[in-house]
Amino acid sequence: MIRISLYAATGVILSVLAASRAQAATANQAVTAQFTINNSCTLSTPQNMDFGTLPATLNVQATTATGKITVTCTTGATWQLSGDTGGNAVTNSGTTTPRMLGFSPSGIGSRFYYLSYDTAWDSGMTRLTHSVASTGTGTGASQTVTVYGRIGAQTATGPGNYGDAMTFTISY
């Protein structure tokens, strides 16, 4: 009987050890962490185009100025920057010409005066902003794009402060 008791006690101990071992079992499941970064771009204008003060003569000589637009796009995003012809453009024979609006008080009410001008992506004025887009690839940092402006030689139309607002659009 002693033998049976010893075997029974040994069986109980082994059962307890097996049960505690079964309770310590583990299972694993991987969890994936992910996110997506979409291409994005922003524009800012750190420098407006200022032609300065033109002489009050009958003829305005050709005058140039530059402005700067800052493009910031995610790394690798290809972008195209284009400009419109401004808020005071005029179309003659299918050709649209940007022009600056001037306001000048006179003895009989007020008059509006205009001076024609153009903007381009190059100093030679061959790639007009409203005809051809400037292109690039985002670096994740700010990229400066220069806009060149020119008021061609023309007859002065009247004194006053001239201005226009062009809209630049970035596509990416």
C-alpha cells in the first residue's frame, strides 16, 4: 500500500506541474503599424513685384521688376506653377494682355487708367506665366521661384497708383 500511495502522490505532483505549465502557455499576434503621407504643396509670396515710381512723362520706358513665390512640397512631389492674367486683363483679337489699373481723381469725377505689363518665368520674358507653367519636384523644403515683370514702353495714361492682383496656382 505504501507503493500505491507513493505512486498516487507522484501522480498528483505531476498533474499540478502539468497544469501550472499549461497555464503559462502564450500566443502571439503581430500588429502592423502604418501610415500614409499624401503629396501636398503650399505657396507663399515672400516678395511682391514692385516697379517703383515711374517718371511723369508722356512716354513710359520699358521697366522691369521681380517678385518671388515660395513653393513647399513633400519630397518627390512633382509640381506645376501657373499664373493668370490678373484682374484687369483685356482681350483683343483673341490675345489676352495683363494690365495694371490706376485710379486718379480729376476735376470731373474720377477716371481709371491702365498700363499694360507682362510676367514671365525668365528674365528674357519668353515663358509668360499665363501661357507656360513653371515645374519642379518637391524637396520637403521651401523652393523659391522668381517671377519677372516688364512694363513695355508705352504712352503714359495718367498719374496715380497702378496695381493688379494675379493668382498663381500650383498643381501636384
